[in-house]
Amino acid sequence: MSEKVRTLLSEEIIDKRICQIAEQISKDYKGKEIHLICVLKGGVFFMCELAKRISVPVSMDFMALSSYGNGTESSGSITVKKELDENIEGKDVLVVEDIVDSGRTLKFLLEELKSRNPASVHLCTLLDKRERRVVDIQADYTCFEIPDEFVVGYGLDYAQKYRNLPYIGVVEIEKED
Ligand code: IMP
Ligand code: MG
């Protein structure tokens, strides 16, 4: 079997859209500071590009949650693999995610963060596979809604590969006889 990656969203299109979303976020948070929380590892590329374009002051922290392993389905039980370094009490938190799929990961994370008494918690995602949702989670900022296909690139992986692609693509597995 061999894998091919078909481009779904080009680097240029992603770049333009991140600029728009960053402008919107900067307007919405005018006069405030944003505490960005990146969900490792997939959210890293998006977080960096987004943060560079936000014009209000930002601070950043990172959290890792258990996720897919090498498969393509998330399980219901989610655990914290890496804790935040800083306390979020009283802060305006903006969670930065690569993709909302079933929504299970975000449901867990948002509930966990809200229990720590931040001033606010909002969600910004690069991608949203809305038709796959099994729990009620809505992002406040979504760059792109995409169809139900397994995507890689821009931080997203397939068995830890392809995170470094500067675009978003769909993995196609070709069977050889
Ligand atoms: P959820 O809990 O089902 O919403 O899954 C969220 C996590 O699954 C994301 O943060 C990704 O790490 C991973 N994921 C979901 N869909 C994809 C995909 O198409 N490609 C790569 N990773 C994905
Ligand atoms: Mg993720």
C-alpha cells in the first residue's frame, strides 16, 4: 500500500483566512489580553501563524491530551498528558485547536478549563468537520469547514507523519496488487 496526499486547502488560502480570523479576534478582544492555549501537537502550526497576526497582547501556554494514537477515531476517554504551566484564573482564554471532529476532545478540555475560573473561554479552530459531531461543541472562530475526510498537514498528522506540510491535504491510500 502507498499513500498520496491530495491538496484540499493551499498554503495561500490558509494564510489569507488566518489573517481574517486574527483581525476579527483582535477586534473582539480590543482593550484586553488574550491567553492562548494551544492543544499539542496539532494546534502548534496554527497557533504560531495566528498569534503573529493578532494585534492585542497575547500570552501562550500549551496542553497535551490523549488522542488518536495511530488510528483515525477518537475514543470517549480523554486524559491530560501535559498540564498547563500557568494558572488561568481571571484570564481571557482562547483555545487554539487544529480540528474539531467528534467534539469529544474539546468538550473535555473546555469543561476542564472552565472549572479553573478563567474570565472567559472561547474556541478557535483551523478546521471543523461538522458532520462528524457527536457532542454539542461549537467553535467561536472557525477558519474552514471541511467534509468528512481524513486530513493532514499544517500540524495534523497521520501516524505522526505529514505535520510539516504547509498546506492541508487528504491522505489517499492506494492498494498495490
Ligand atoms: P475529536 O475528539 O473527535 O473532536 O478529535 C479531535 C482530535 O482528533 C483533533 O485535535 C485531531 O488531533 C484529531 N483528528 C480529528 N480529525 C482528524 C483528521 O482528519 N486528521 C488528523 N487528525 C484528526
Ligand atoms: Mg488536536
